[in-house]
Amino acid sequence: MADEPSDTPRHRAVPSGRVARLGTFGRLAGGVAGGVIGEGARRLARGERPRMRDLLLTPGNVGRLADRLSHLRGAAMKLGQMISMDAGDFLPAELAAIMAQLREQAYRMPPKQLAGVLAREWGADWKTRLSAFDANPIAAASIGQVHRARLPDGTELAIKVQYPGVAESIDADVDNVATLLRVSSLLPRELDLGPLLDEAKHQLHEEADYEREAGEMRRFADWLEDDARYRVPRPIEELTTQRILAMEFVAGDPIEALETTPQDVRDTAMRDLMALVLRELFEFGAMQTDPNFANYRYDRENERLILLDFGAARDLKPATAEGYRAILAAGLAEDRAAVRRATIAAGFLGEAAAARHSALVDRMIDIIVTEMNRPGPFDFGDRAFVATLREQGMEMAADRATWHIPPVDTLFVQRKISGTALLAARLKARVDVRALVRSYVTP
């Protein structure tokens, strides 16, 4: 849901109009162009023949891009964070640097801009609806920021307030970010991003609808109400609008705080989170697909996970679950040929890449199947094999003619799975993944 703010406030008004946001992209392009010219001149003076990619991805330009996207917030910043979480260990180093900065930066609205949003959504007398409202946000993220508040009856609330202009600027922001990625040469021109960009716009429009998110929050709260391992806050209907989401405040620690807890606590928390991912995929037929670490907190007193931010929740097609079931069943059976077939059938692997890089694909499958079937709990802290997979994946990725975009449903599910694995690695958790998976793939 959000990144924790630093002790020093970082107020910066969000550009809310189309012209203002376009101007920010224009200044970014101008700044990057100036950086390219300056760096090019320096390298030519040294007798070098620099590539355009090298001139674009200098530290100065990386900083400019991260700063401008964080200033814009909304779809521009959200896309950057999504790319970062999706790619995990396989993100190119230059792009990883940009996205890492985006995860760290969290500007907040100035008080006057915040008051304007509250007045538009709740009316000029909005303060009379609450007994307390803390204007200093407890968290700030790409689409909105979160404030503590209290109802007259004493109920503690968390109020998520959307940045002005975010919803109206989604389509243009997505197109502008895609253009930036194109001109950076990080993506091949042969790759058809159209369907993916359309889905990104659709998803972001849904995330910007806080009334829809409140409905998803209720749905997941109902599913998990009797499971003591999880706690989902309930929305406050009378205070929720399309641009403001009011919910119960549930106290908890950042999930990363578990890094300093005993091994068994970390293991249990990650086992419970992975069990939830499997339930979403194979039982609910719906998944909260944003694995941002800030969307999870931990209730030490009750030893349970607090689940936040359901804007990215989506229904899944039955074929998506069946594709994963086939891959997992083949992996547990150590049938490498079946894993290859199931991976292609599910759309993970394009047929062209599988044909042109057959030996490489087989080596990668062998590593994954071997790791999957090691006896005992899987140690997410031991990631030596990831470097090998990264090296082989980059070798395949060098053949841009075989680049392939999986089905959109699969992309969002894999985003959640990859992000969950990254969190498990952060916590150095040990989880018997095979035991969790087996009940869903065995007849």
C-alpha cells in the first residue's frame, strides 16, 4: 500500500492537469537529452565511440528519470514499481537502479492540496465527520497517501487519499513511460506492447477506483474471516468514495521487520503467505496481484499477517490456474519434458525461443526441477542457483527476435509469485513448498 515516510517531510505538489504532467515529461526529456549531449561530448573527447544506450543510461539520467517519475506519481511511478517487482533478479542493472530509487522515493501532497481533495470528496464541512485527522501521512505511495483518523465513537481509521489528477492521467502516463522505455533501447522494437499496455491502463484505472477496492477488500475479508493467520481491515462505507478509501486501522509492524526475528517466526509467516497465494490461485479464483512489501504487515501479538491494498485484486481465468497446476505437477514428478510442454502451453515460454534455444531451456528447467525437489524445506536465503538462471536467461534474452509476452493473466499471477519469493529471500525463510503445493496438484 505504501512506503514508510522518512522523518523529514518531503512535500511536493502532484501535477494534476494534463498540460502540467506533459510538461514534466517534457522537462525530463530535455534533461535527459542534455545529459546525452554532455556525456557524448566527454566520451568523444576521450576518443571513444559511445553507443546511444550508454549515453542514455548514465547515473545522472537514471537520477533524472527516477525523480521525475516519483514527482508525477500515479501511473508513471506505479509502472516503474511494477516493472521492478515483476522482474526480480532478472532486471537489467540500469533499469534496476531507476526502479530501486522509485521504491525509495515517496513525496507527499502539500497540506493545501490535501485539504482540497478532502473538501471535493467529503464536502467543505468534512472535519465535522471526524473527531481527529492527522494531516501528516503515515505512508505515501504511487497513487495515494495514508492518514490516521478517528470517528466520533472512537473507532481508529486509516484514510487513503488519492493524489489529484492520477485517474485522469493514466492513459497518457502509460504511453509516455512506454515511449521512454522505447527510446532507451531497453525493449526491442519488434515486441508488440500494445495488448500489455492496454491491460496496464485497465488495471491502473481499476486501482484508482477506491470504491471498487473497498468491494475487493470486503470480499477477501469474508474469505479469510475465520482464518486466524490473516487479518483484512474492513472498509468504512459512509466515508469511502472513488478517491478516498476509509478503513479500520489495524496496528502492525512492517513485514521487513521480521528480518530480526527467530527463524521459526520468519518461516511461519512466509509459509502462511505462500499458502494464501495458492488459495488465491486454486480456490478463490481471484488474487491480490501487487506483492509490494508494504502491502503486508505483521501483528506480533496475534502472530498473524495483516493484508493491505486490494486495488490490484483481479479475478483469474480457470485456464490460468490449470496452467500452473500442470507445470507444478510435472515439476513434482521430475518430468522435465512435461515441464517444457506445460510451460509452452501456459504461455510462459514462446515456441520460437523453445525451438531456437532448446539446450538452454532444458538446462534452466533442470535447475528449477532439481531445486524444487531437494529434500526438506526450501531455503530461500540460499539463492546461488539464481545467478546461473539469470545468466542463462540473459543469454536467451539477447535473441530479441524470440522475445515473447505471456498471457496477461499469467503475468499478473507471476508478478505475485515472484514478489512473494523475493520477500522470502529477504527474510531468509525456509518453507516446505512441496508440501504446500502437493495438495493442489495430486489427484
